[in-house]
Amino acid sequence: MNIKKAAINFLFAAVLLLAANIGYAEEFPTPSATSFEVSGIFSDNMVLQQNETIHIWGTSDDEESIILAKLDDSYGYCKVEDGKWDIYLAPRSYSKDSLRLEIFGSSDAESRVFENITIGDVWLVIGQSNVEYRYGNITPEEALEKSGGEEKVISLLTFGKRDLSRSIAAKHADEPQSDFPDTGRVWLPYRHGANINASALGMCLASELSEISSSDIPIGIISLGFSGAELSAFVQPEISKKLSGYDKKSCIYNSFISPLLQFPAKGIVWYQGEANAPYFSEYTDGFVAFVNKLREDMNKNLPIYIVELPPCFEMPDGYTQDDWQYEDYGSVRAMTG
């Protein structure tokens, strides 16, 4: 993120909010963008990270035009520069209240409106098959619909291997992106039936966190689960080229992690490593470099919780180390310990 640009936009937002409170809203610059797009991470039912500057961004071909955003009583605006626009709004404390986010261009342009926005804690759940594993595999759909949860303010945004395949086919994964590929994924509230296909780990984490906070703090989960994916697919390009593996280098990072550098989060749960068992010795250096750069780009204090499989699978007679399900996963676990 461009820190100087963020600071300038944040000051603009503060001035706009002050103007609104003292009755000079008519002096706001008139939105003039004739067309614009909003980042695909924004949708109804999303959760924004509490106590962090709120960043809203997108693209437009209307250079030097003005775009304005309003979130409840917060206002911000920016000019389109080099086909991109970024608006920064003041941080907010956690709240279960449903907020409305509106983004405006000129009177001829279609405004964008997102409903049921809440402020809470956003967690990223990233890894391979144990992140992609469906909630429906442990809970039938009827149980999800009858699970109560009316008091839980939880929302999930889920990406999986099919989304990655589309991204690679569209060459979206060839270099770091500022937005997600066009997958049609949106944030879904906890009890939505489609969450039967959400990450089981993400769903259970959200439910536990909600219980811990007595359901007062909304929980948002963004899950990136890609079965069989190696570390080289998740890390930055400059790190990936130093790692072994068969995956397309940095394809997950470029398509799904790079856009999240602009989106504040509470922390990360990491569950990946089985695919790297054949070359576990390089895991520590690659993972540490990945984490250090991620914290540099997002938040230097970003907590990352690591889950790894233990060496608990005894190899039956007739199998060899070439049989992936009996790889020595304990070696990867030891390298991350």
C-alpha cells in the first residue's frame, strides 16, 4: 500500500466527515466518474476489520474524475489516477449494527450500494485440502439451517480450487493482482445454505470465535483452500522461484493473496505443508520469508497460527514413500516448529 497516498486520502475523509457534521456537505466535490468498478471483495454481508482504516478501491477509465464513498456517517472521495481509485475512511469500533456502503460517480453513472455491512474481526484461513474441506462433510445442510446462530454475526467469503483453475486459464495468475479474479464469489451470512460448501475449518473457527466474544463482535472469514497446492503457489514471486515443486509459481499469491494486502485483517490461520513433504528441508526458509514479506506489506504485528499434520500415519506393508498419503508429514511440522 502507498502509505503517503493512504495518509492523504485519510485526511480528506476526516475533512469530509467534519464538514458533514457542521453543515457544509454541499461543498463536497461533485462525483464525476462516468463509469467505475468496485473491487470484487466488496459485497452485501461483508465484515470490515475494526479499529483499522477502511480502504475501498476499484478501477475506472475516467481519469482525474471524482468518486465518493459513504459508509453510514463516514465520507471519503478521491481522484481516479492511472485507471485506479482508492478511498480511505476513518476506523470504526466493532458493531453488529447493519451499515450501508454507497459509492457514487456522476449522476449518469450507476452507483454501487452494499447492504448489511458490519464491523468486527476478519480472519484469513489459508492452505490446501484441509482448508478446502467442505463444512457439509461434517454437518448436513439441515443441521446448518437449524443450527441457531441468530445471535451470531458471522459472514464468509470462500475461494477454492475451481476458482484457481479459472484464474490460471484467464492468465490472471501470471503476476500479482490488485483484485480477485471474476469468480462471482460473495460474502454469505453464517446460516446461508450455500455455506455447506464453505471451509469446515473456517466455519468452525468463526463459530468458536463468536462464542468466545459472546457474539458481540462480528466475525468475517475469508478462506483460500486449494487441495494439493504447494508452498511455491502461495508465496511471493521472488520467493517462489527459489522453491521446488510442480505448481504454477505464485499462482495463488498473485490471484488471491495479493489483493488482500489492501484489506486489513485480524490474523491468519495457516494449514498447508503436506504437499511439501518430499522437499521439507526448504520449507522453513520459504515460509519465514513469505511471512516476513506479508507482515511488511500488511501489518508488522499480524498474528499467524500454524496447523500441521503430525507423523501419525504408519505405512502399511506394500506401500512406499511414493504413496503421498504416507509421506512423513512430521518433517514439515518439525520445520515450522
